[in-house]
Amino acid sequence: MSFQERLERLEASHVQLMTDHEMLVKEHEAFLAEQDREWQRQQERWRQYEVQRQEDRERGAALDRRIAELVSGIGEFIRQSAKK
């Protein structure tokens, strides 16, 4: 095998390796982009969950206040009724 033939085979091998490397990099970048999109979707779901939790806490606190006022009102009504 002549030096020129060896050089040509080496070049062809190098071109193939570089092509394979570029394809691998593109696949990896596409995978990472999909992972990033999934992470962003998960973060949005968590944000929505936290907003819902906060709204539920606020509704629960308002309901607790209303119940306390109702019980207090009933207690006051019974107290005043007992005086008569």
C-alpha cells in the first residue's frame, strides 16, 4: 500500500469519524433540548400547583373565620336568650 493510499484511507476514516461525531452532537443537543422543555413543563406544573395550594389555604382561612363568627354569633344569641 502506497503512502498516498494510506493517506486517502486515513482521510476517509477521519471524515467518517467527524461525520459520526457531528451526528452524535446533534442527537445529544436535541435530547438536551427535549429535557429542558420537559423541565420547563414540570416547573410550570409546580408553579400552578403552588398557586392552587395558596388559593386553597386562603379559602380555608376565610371559611375558618366565617365558621368562628357563626359559632360566636350563636353563642352570643344563646347567652342573650338565657338572660330573658
